[in-house]
Amino acid sequence: MEIKSRRQPPSCRAWRRRGSAATVASAQYGNAFMKVSEAVNSRRSMRVFKTDPVPKADIEWIIENATRAASNGNLQPWQLYVTTGKARQRLSAAILKSMDDGDAGPGGEYDVYPKEFTPVYDARRKLVGKQLYTLLGVPRGDTAGMQKQFRKNFEFFGAPVGMILCVERRMGGGQWIDSGIFLDQLMLLAREKGLHTCPQAAFSRFPHVLRRELKIPEDQVVICGLALGYADPDDVPNNLITGRAPLKDFVRWFSE
């Protein structure tokens, strides 16, 4: 089953038609077939990953190239924690245990969403939630089903690589923007290696567990997690391609 979004870029639709063959081809280092637009339009948040391990050399290549991200004053403010193998499993288990024990800790250290939504943003948020849970077969009001899906966040949706992105508490809004640019670079570079990702703000809810498990200092704020691994785009939970607003909704042109 596939939920159609209102609008998909032509390159995104073409990528889906090419399927796994394009994914395999793009995994080759420096593959000429991987255009920037293909990386952008084939990137989406995957929620089912294969257990196949990702070569450490590929992870390092992605991170090293992502450091070319623009940052104001070249501060390069991002801090990244990378977990694989037993360390990733241990981190996931620790967060899930915290949830089961009712240990919510201090909670997130920043607002993932605005305190109040205007109608347009509220409608977008509700639509993607409806699309996702319809795709997963979780009916509205099924609290247990939604909670079960939410918990999968903390297992990085089965991805073999789990990253945690942080920024120093002293940094300003500009450095949060820089860190977001770095995050986007990670996700796009992953596509060149035939890998997929899922950025996960859910991890910001458990900074106390992350600090304990990953030795994250108090002067850093947890921004989000990032699942990294191989994924089958045709796996049902991965079918969701969210819509995008037309340019007229957010672009203002000036020529004179």
C-alpha cells in the first residue's frame, strides 16, 4: 500500500520507479549517476531498516564530507556521537527501560514544536501523522499502537548505526542553524553510499539517559538522533512520501 502525497517532484517519482537498482548503483564511491537532486528527492525518513552492518569507512566518509557544511564564522559547532553494535543496543535498551520505569527525567531542553500552531502548520502536522499511522494500520485512538510505534524511535527503527547530534549550550540560534545544515549534509551524503536515514527529535526527550550512556557533558544540548543504515524503499512503512507546499506559499519574488 502506498499513500500518495499531493505533490512529488518528477525526480522523486523517477527515483521510486528505478527502485533498488538505483540504490545499489549509488552505493559506489563517487558514482556519476548520483546527482544532487537525486539525493535530495530520494531522501526521506525511513522507519524500517535492514540489520546489515554499515562499513565504518562509509560512516567516516559521510561524516568527514558533511563537515564541509557551511557555518557562520566557520565555527563548526556540531557535536556528534556515533553508536554501533552493542553500544547502540545498550543505548536503546537504556532509554526503553527509562520509559518502562516511568523515568522521564527533565525532558527535552528545547521546544521541538512551537507552543502554538497556526492553522496551516497544524494541518500539515496532523496530515503527516494521519498518513503515517494509516500506512502502519494503526487506527485513530489506538494509543497502544501509537506507543508501540513511538518506542521504535529509540531502537533507531532497527538501523545498525545510531547517531546523536548535540550543540554546546552556550551557542546561539545561528549555531543551531549551522548544526541543522550539517545534519542535512549527513543525510544527503548517506544517499550517495546507498544508505538511508531518519532524523529523530524524539531522542531530545531523554537527555539524562543519553548523558549517562554516551558521556555527553552538561554543557551540550541534545538536538536529535539520526538512524543510518540500509533500507528497502518498498517496505510498507517506508512508502510514505510527504507532500511539499508549492513555491507560491512561501517564496516572495522581487525584481525591481
